[in-house]
Amino acid sequence: MLNTPPLSNLQTRDIESVLHPYTALHKLKSTGTLVIESGKGVYVYDTQGRGYIEGMSGLWCAGLGFGDEELIDAATEQLRSLPYYHLFGAKGTESAIELAEKLKEIAPVPISKVFFTSSGSEANDTQVKLAWYMNNAMGRPNKKKIISRIKAYHGVTIMAASLTGLPYNHIGWDLPVDRVLHTDCPHYYRFGKDGESEAEFVQRLVKSLRDLIEREGPNTIAAMIAEPVMGAGGVIVPPMTYYAAIQEVLDEHNIILIDDEVINGFGRTGNWWGCQSLGMTPKTISAAKQLTAAYSPLGAVMVPEDIYQAYVDHSAAIGTFGHGFTYGGHPLGCALGVKAIEIYQRRDIVGHVRMLSPVFEARMKALNDHPLVGETRYCGLVGGVELVADKKTRRSFDPKQAVGPQLAKILEGHGAILRAVGDTIAFCPPMVITEAELNELFDRFEKALADTE
Ligand code: PLP
């Protein structure tokens, strides 16, 4: 049982006035909140001065850690020269131009244009609107449905939350909206049948996708959206043959593949892009989070030339391209994006992630023997530890027991922050973490796990 100390003045004010996202609101008064005041390197500090290893990079985003002076300088410089301008009506800013060029240079597939948003949800929302706009432009007004997956996470706007495949994003919210379909989750441990090999599992998912497309009618489906490694659904790493196999079906029916790189992008999986680690060849890409190393909000949608030409043709036919956000391509975000990418390149962050992944993998694997651990999953420097009620049968805990969130809370007492996504504890440390810090994070996690038994 957790022993919660009385709430501090700041915690009380926090609970009185802030509506906390993704929080068990009914428990807030007993759990309290953790008010963070500062950060340096991979550590954040609360208002009592207690330090925590931030093992989640905040929300999978602060990949360069906290208090990076180069990023702070880039932000200050940009705010001094131009704190705000927009890109509407053919206006431009140097930082947006530079960032778009950088993204095109590092993109995993040929990209012609970059559309900027303020968040990952807005990027995925934009992806859907652009797919509809494209198909209207191409004279295919009925080709509008979007396929997503059970356990996917694509954000929280009405469309992005509809694409998301998690019950708490739908139940009570009147979602998903029409035109969204969910196909199977490529998680072999959880959804593989007894006696089914991984190859047979992939074939079953491919057949199920094909059946869905045929049932709905290929001419009604515009796109499928997928995160290479699925993040908030439980850090699910699909079998290596999965994407190539489903892409064959999509290509057959002229259904484009939207790659949600919001978590995976910028080195997280040991390559610049998650699609490169998982053998996926996308048509369009969404990015956010590590795009600016989280020093400012920013999202991006990247599209190839043939799709861009469809927008140009449509604009010629119906007028202005009527989409854009006041803060999409904010100069602060773009300047930070340019600097973050420059740092990723100069400090060889991808190389650092690759150097640390064997350590990460070894520490993850070592957890497999623990009686509460059903499966560990990892790719580069992102991973998940799934807790189960019964290791033999893979039976999950009753969600009401909130075993994952409780473990995360116990871990705070040991000076580390990880995130419970259901009963999977997610690990996504800043990519600049050292080997010693990474080992310390796992040591603290093991202590918390021991306290949970
Ligand atoms: N896509 C993925 C894969 C995400 O993990 C997230 C957020 O966690 C989003 C989209 C939504 O991004 P945002 O919270 O910036 O709207």
C-alpha cells in the first residue's frame, strides 16, 4: 500500500484549479500531484528539491533531456529576432523554410512539402483532411475511410482520438466518428493464438486486413495510419515481417500508408525514423515531440510531390487551400526544430542510441524472470514491461486494480519517473542518457518492482 503524505499548498492549489489530462480524477485528492519545478540533463526536480530520473523524456518527447544550453540559446535568439509570425497567405519565415529543408534532407522517403502544426494530434488530424482533399482532387469522392489499429495512439482531437484504438479515448466521448475502421493489433504475445507461430500470426492479420478492405469496399478507403513501434498502446513492437506484408495489401487497393513518427522519429528506435527500423515504406509522415526535443510545441506533416500536385490542382479548381493553424510553424518551434536536428546530427544521437540499446535490451531481458513480468519489449531506447496477474496463462490484472499506475507511483518514491500505459510500464529515457544513468534507472525500477510484490 502507498503511504501518501498530506498535500502541500502547491498540490492543493494544483488540484483546485488545474484539470489534469490523462488522470484518474476521482483519486486525485488521495494521490496528490507531483509538481515539477526544474530539470537538468536526465533529471527533473520537484518543489521539495527531490530529483527524479525522467525515464520517459516527459511524454516521449524531451529526447535531449532538460536544460540544454544550445537549445535555450536558439530559443532566446529566435524570440529576440521574431517571436511570432505565420505562414498563411504566402507569408514565410526563415526558421520554417530551414526546418522544412532539413526535414526533406533527413526524411526516409522522398518528400516534397512540409505542413506545420502545433502538435501530433493536429498533424494526424491534418493527415486525414489531406487524404480526403487529395481524393476529392483526384475525382474519388467516396474513397475516404481511414484504417487504424486496436491499441493505436494518434492523439486526442476528435479525429485523432477516433484513430486511436484505446477504450478510454472512446468510451464516454462519443467516439470514434464515422469513416474510421480499426484492424488488429500486431502484438503477438497478447493476440497470438495458442500454437500459432509468429509467421502464422502475421498471415492471419494480413488476411483480416484484406477481409476488412473487401467488406468495406477498397474504393471507400483512403489510407491506413500506423506508428512503427506502437507507443501509448503499450510499446508494441510488431513482428519484422508485418509491415511489408500489410503494405502489399494496401498497395493492391491504392490505400496510402500514413506513418505516425510522433514517438518513433529522430533516433528513438536506433534509426532516424521508426519506419527504417521496422521495414515500413510510408507515403506520408507525421512528426512532433522530439522534432523540437520538446523545447517548444511543433508538429509536421510531410507529403511527396505527387500528392502535393493534387492539392495544387484542387486549389486551381476550387480556390484557396483552406487549412492552417495560427501557431503551425511558429518561429520558436521551427528554430528549435532546426537546432534539435543539428544537435542530433552533430552529437550522433542515433549512434548513441545504438550504442546503448544492447544495455537497454539486457536490462529489459533480465526482468523477464520476475513473477509479475509477462513480457518485455524494446527497440532502440523505447521499451515496455508488461505486468501480468498470471505469468503462465498471460492473464492480465483487472484494470480496476491499477497495478501499473501503482508501480509508477512507488517508483517516484525511489527517484524515477516512468509511465504506466495500462499495466505496461513504458521506458523512453532521454536519448542523451549515459550508460550509468540508464543502469541507475533500471536499478530504481527493480526496487519499485520488489516493493510491488
Ligand atoms: N501520435 C503518437 C504516436 C503519439 O504518441 C502522440 C502523443 O503521445 C500523438 C500522436 C499526439 O501528439 P500530441 O499529444 O502532441 O497531440
